[in-house]
Amino acid sequence: MSISSPVFQPLIPSAAQTYGASGTSGDGGVGLDSTGNVKVWMGSTWAVKPVKYWDGATWNTAVLRYWSGTAWVPSTGGIGRGLTMGGYLAGGGFSDVIDYITIASTGNAADFGDLSAARREFGSGCASITRGLMIGGIITGPTEVNTIEYVTIASLGNMTDFGDLSGTYSYTAALSNNIRGVNASGYYNSGGRVATMEYITIASLGNSTNFGDITQARETPAGLASPTRGCWGGGWRSGPTYDNIIDYITIASTGNAIDFGDLTLGKYDCAALASSTRGIWSGGANGSELTDIDYITIASTGNATDFGDLTASKRSHSPMGSETRGCFGGGDAGGETNAIDYITIASTGNATNFGNLTVARSYVGGCSDVHGGLQ
């Protein structure tokens, strides 16, 4: 089926209906929108719903594809929204702000809601097609926490309690596919750097469970994922030791991480995101802020390759990605910034300005409902 944006094409209509850019419609039953997402009319609004099939033993989420006009493109079931959460404010103080963008467009971010408490240095990058999570971090005090919270990405609103980590961790890094989120590494209760990995089932509220260990205990690596494999790159081990290590895991299993290769240089406080095939690490620091963007092919192993540069040197910025585009919000560019950059993941080259966050801040977290781990 060829779908011309923004007309909604009902699959099981009660009558011929259209789904316009304003989001209004009559009762159209079930259908596909202009980006291939399956939507169900809930009586007052259209809701994105996954399609599942029975393989004889279990229900699995189907990967639907739609014709973009030039190629068949996988639909993730998400609405294409990226979130930037919390952070450290210019002049001091922590932020409880959640911003959102529409990744396929450009422009300034808008207010989504609030965290339960102002927080920074938490695990981010973890989301399904419906939920976005923040894991651990530091609240005003400063005090490290074990809190896991979530939002429903398609609906504006505040964070809700999900469960707890096994301990109080900050400077961690999370990644996910549509089923499981894995949080790795970080700083434990101000007592030192750890190699611990813990996982959650995103659809089920509850506490995290031990997964295994990454190859080196370190803080502030950055994580990304395909639907099957998760990778963490960079980090800070001790003193002036900035890591170029890339580790990988099979998300559906448990066990220790395995060496994948190396980034182009040792760095920490990067932002990482991915399509289903290519992983990206941007910015970071190794004594001063960096503009570097690296990439890998996730299904293989080996060293990263230079991709291009951000619009400015920065670290501690948020990752918000889709199958085609990567966006990086805020960060420390020698001072807190509100700038958002974007790249086209399948190509190489320098980043372009996207717009601005609602408030300048660094040590932010980010996620999206269309990232490469969901494809």
C-alpha cells in the first residue's frame, strides 16, 4: 500500500475516512498513518498499537513496512518523538524539565512535563515504542538515587515510578530494544566506578535484575542498540584515563559484555544513538569538549570510523534518534547550551542546527520511540 502523507488509510474502516495533519478524524477503525504506524480508534483518539503474530509458542511484535515513495521503510510503531530530560542548569542547580521534539522535522523543543525531582547524570537512551525511562542519577543534595521512572512518550505528562536499581548509581548509560532495557556501569553511592549491568522488562513495572558486567568499570560511557545487540563506548576510568573501549552484549540474553573494538579516541560524556544497523557516538570530552562523531556497523565488530563533527564542541548532551536521523540536544559547550544538532545516520558529514531546547542545560538524558533498537 502506498501511503501519501498526511492522509490516513483505514484497513478496517466503518466508512471511508481521512486522518489529517490536525489529528482529527471520525471512527476509522484500524489503519496506517503516513509513517506506517498502526493506529486504533479508541473512541476519542487514535492510539499507536503494536501488531503481534503467534509463531506457535509465543506472541512476537511484527515489523510492518510502508512504501515511502522510493523504498519500503520499517515502521517502529512510535510517533517519532524525542525527549530530553533533566540536567544541570547554567549558573548552577538541577533541572526537572522534560522537552520533546518531532525528530523528522526541525524547530525548537516544547515542554513535555516534569521529572519527579530535579535530576542529572542518570542512565538514558532506554525506550520502547510506548515508554521512555530514566534510571538512577543525582538529585539536589547532591544525593545519588536508585530510582527508575517512566513516561508514556505519546502523551504529555510527568514521570511515574517504575521500580528501583539494586543500588544508588549515577553517571550510568542505558540502551534498549522494544522489550528489554539494560543499564550499565557508572558510579556507585559515591564509592567508586562499577562494571555492573542490570536489566528491566520495559512493559512491566518492577525492580532491575543483574545482567552481568561490562569489560571495564567506568563512568559515563554511552550506549546504543540494534534490535538484538547493545554497545557501550567510551567512559572515564580514573585520573586522566579516558576510555576508547566499545563493549557489546546480546540484549535478549544475560552475561558479561565482550570487546567490540575502539572509538577513534578515548573520551567520556558522549551521546550515543543508532539506526538498526549503524551506531553513532557524538561529542564528549578528554580534557576538553570535543566535536568528533564516530560510527560503527553494529552487527560486526571492529574499530569506529570518523563520521564528521558537531556544530560545536560539547559533552553531556542528549541522544534522540530514529532509523534515519540522529538529534543531540543541549550539553556543556564550555557552558550550558540549548542548541540541538542533527545528522543523517546513513551518510557521513557534519551536523546541522535543528533548533533549541526550552532551557539551556547539560548532563541531560534523552530517548525516543523510534530508535534503532525498535526497528
